[in-house]
Amino acid sequence: MKCNICKNEKEYKSNRALNFHKWLIHTEEGKAHQQKLINSLKNVSRGGWNKGLTKETDERVKQFGQTYSNRIKNGELKPYWLGHHHTLKTKKKLSLNAGGYRKGSGRGKHGWYKGFWCDSSWELAYVIYCLEHNIFIQRNTKRFKYMFEEKEHHYTPDYKINDSLFVEIKGYINKKWQEKVKQFPVKLEIIDKKKIKPILKYVNEKYGKDFIKLYNLDR
């Protein structure tokens, strides 16, 4: 497929790609969006302009998402996945992972430490602290249901210690997270910036500030 506006010979493999091209190149809204991205990239030293950003933390991400959703509703764009259905095998796999713990899904520097997978330096410090203070710790896999914006979701805390207390290592809070905690049915401890400080101090003093080098030891 070719653009009926452009004079170049570039071909597009799908209606989605062609429609996005027309919007981005041949509409004032698209051109303005493209310029906004260019301006944003000037202030980014590496990675994408939206790396680490969400609609809850960045207005640009929120606006882009709303624009994309509106264009789908208006019929301007047709997502490649629309009208396609997952196989039974894929549905089963998705249902097992939805809202649950997925290795490598965290934002921090991750790796193995003595049989524990950690998704951040905070988690690594917490595991080290527990192991060296004879606190029984295990990676939690149990999911809990909660409601947010009239929809059912699932939440899986990071760890379980002493066989009864669930633990979440959390550095940021948003409305969705607050609902998880409010609706959590059993005891849950949040290791936030304040609570992690003495743990980090212990690990830093013993192993140094680059303690993430301990990853992959005795996996």
C-alpha cells in the first residue's frame, strides 16, 4: 500500500501503518505531535523520551494515549490486533501471568542472589538483610483480587516472610497502588523509602554501595 498524498514510492505493509503515516505527516495535529517529540528528545541523553514515564506521572504520555484511543474509536485507526483472537494456549498463559509476579518485570537492576530473583537493588538489599538475620523469606506467588475503576485486577506482593507476613518493596505510590493496599485482606508490610534506609545502610556498610555486584552468586 502506498500513500495517495506522498509522491514517494514507499510502501506500507498494513492499513495501521499507512493511516499512522498520514496522520503524522499530513495533518496539523500529527506534525505538532512530531515536533513535540523532537523537542522532548533534545533534553534526553539516552533512551526513548517516554522511558520510565506513565500516564499517571507524565501529561504527555496521558495525552498521547487519549489521542490514540480517540482515533481508534472514531475509526481513523484500526489496531493490528482488532478482530484477532488468542489461542486457548495463549489465553491460559495470560491468565496465569495477569496481575502476578513476572521475573524481570521490575524497573530496577535485577538478577539472582542465592536462589532469589530480585527485581531491584532495594529487593536485593532486603533479601540480603533477611538471610543474614535469620528471617525466613520466600518469593511470593499468591495473587489477590482488588477493584480499581470498577474493574477487577490482581496483585501479587513481592515476598512472604515468616510464613505469615506479605511484603512489598515500593518506592512510589499512585491511586491504583493505594487501592491495592486498602483492599488487601491480610497483613501486608510496605518497605518504602523510609523503611529501606536502615537496610541499605547495613548492606552498604558490609558490601559497599556497588553491592549489586553480588548478583548471580550461588544461584
